[in-house]
Amino acid sequence: MAEGGPPRGATGTGGGGGLGEKETWELFSNWVCCVCVVTFDLELGQALETVIPSDYKLSDTEKSNICYLAFPDSNSGCMGDTLFHIRIRCTGSGTGGTDLRPTNHHYGAPLVLMPDPAYYYGFVYFRQVKDSDIRRGYFQKSVVLLTRLPYITFFNFIIQRIAPEYFTHGLASLEAACGNMNQWPPPRPGQQLHLPILGQIIYVRLPTKSDKPAARDGEGPVIKKSSSVVVIPSVHDLNLHQALQPVLNNFEMIWELVITNEPIVVMGPSPTLCANTVQALVSLLHPLKYASDFRPFFTIHDSEFKHYTTRTQAPPRVILGVTNPFFTKTLDHWPHVIKLGEISSSNPGIYSGLF
């Protein structure tokens, strides 16, 4: 678990993906608000190291939430690479580029895929490896892609594409990836889009609200024989059976809790497992939009921690994903708790579900 004092703001900012000063980030902002790099500093704790575009304005509260949520908050160690997503409330103006709000680009999109001006979705790629050259003994850094588009499958692929390149080749590769995204056409529903990213072409079609229901098998990105071509069948569909497998025995009860907006906390050993489970729960209502708040990954440092954990009033209607054992006592007054068991030592890939 990453430790340390309060996070600082950006101490250095990334460039503009190779763009000249006179060029704008308008096309980029149709898809992404900004891309951040968060590092762990022994003196400062979590620190916002880079923001692309460099003039994108984040409030101090948003910076703090991003810094803390960009690091796993658990006892599992999370060595190597960890992928998960977060959702935070917007508290600032989000200026610096064209702010990502519903426009005519999104006309005809399903309600669940409309941009949400009140929240950021953050896609986090965290790397922790031993490094004897660092006084703390570990290299700990995250790349975070912030957007208001709930394209979970799509942006999970994008962050998996750009973050390892950054860790290998440095800031120039991240700027190049952002420059590629600044060439993408707007995300118009019903159109087949060809999106370049670091030498690959992504083929994806955004659904429309008039599309006929199809089997939602949560099929992931398909890489064609040529590694330069990637087909993403769906920008948002999850493999619900896989995500909810630990709790399938209680599926009907859980569905009733979700559809009635009951407060639920999901406790698990990793942010990946918690985030996927929370996202699967709210996806049970598709094509309807989940009406209440939900946080795929939530920590004790979140700016709304006191609001969600107070005992002076009934628990708020929200679904939280947490990994810190501290929540076991802090949220013991919540009426509905889903506990995802630790990984078995004999079966490291199998989780047990307890309700």
C-alpha cells in the first residue's frame, strides 16, 4: 500500500504530444480530458508529476483524489502491474481544453454512454517493482487517463496500450499517444471509427440507442493477424458472468439491491477485483442508467470519505469498492456488504465469494 503525506500538485507538466503552441486539443478533448502521471515521492507522498495537456485545470480536491486513487490501498502488495478504474466527482471547471460535455457528437447515443459532466472516469495503470536505486526500495508510479465517457472496455484497452510504452520509453511516448488521440474524429454513435494509437489502428463502432439488443458476452479487444490492427467489438460491455462469478449464488438478491438503489459496499483484496465487480453491478441495469452514485475503487483519503462513512445518518445510496481492511469496521453499520475472498494459496487464480 502506498503511504505518505498529502499529495502535491503538478510539479512538472508534460508537453503537448508534439503539438505546436498554436494548435489546440479540441479533437483530443472529444474523448479524453487529460492524461496524468502520478509518482510516489518519499518526502511528499503521492505527487502529480505530469498532466497532458499541461494547461488542463484540475481543482486541488481533484488532484488529491487522483493522487490517492492512483495507488492500490490494500495489504496485497500489488507487485508488478495493476489495472483498474475509478470514478471521482468533478469539483473544478475542467478548463484548459474544450470541456467534455454532451454535444451533438453524442446525439443518438444510449443514455448509459452519454458523457457525465459531474464525474470523471479514471483508468489507472499502476506499476510497482523493486528498485535498489530508490531509497524506499520500490519504483511506484501510475498513468491515469481521465475522461467523462463511460467507455470502460475501450479505455481499459487504451491505458494498457499507452502506459507500458511510457514506462519503457518515457514521456515522449506518452506525448506521442496524446498526439495520436488529438487526430481522432469525434465519437459519433453509429459510425465505424478508425483510431490510430502508437502504430496501431483501432476499429470500433459506437452503439446507438436504436441498436437491437445483442448477446452481451463481454468479448475483449481482438488483435488481427497483423498486430497493427485491433478490433474492439464493444466500448463498454463487460463479461458479467466472469465479474460476478464469486457471488452468483446470491445473484437475484444482489439484482434487487441494485435496482432499488440500496447502499452496497464491495470489499476485496485488489482494486482490480473491486472495480470490475462494482462496474458489473451497475451494468446489470443496462440499457437503463444506474441512478445513484458508485465508486469502483474508494479509499480512506477520498474527499468524500466522511460523508460516506458517517454514523449520524443512514448510509447514502452508493456502491463502493474498497480494499483497505480499515473499512471492515468503518462500514460495519452498512446493511449490505459483499466480501470477495482472498486468493487461495493452492489456487492463486480463484476467488471465493461471501455474502
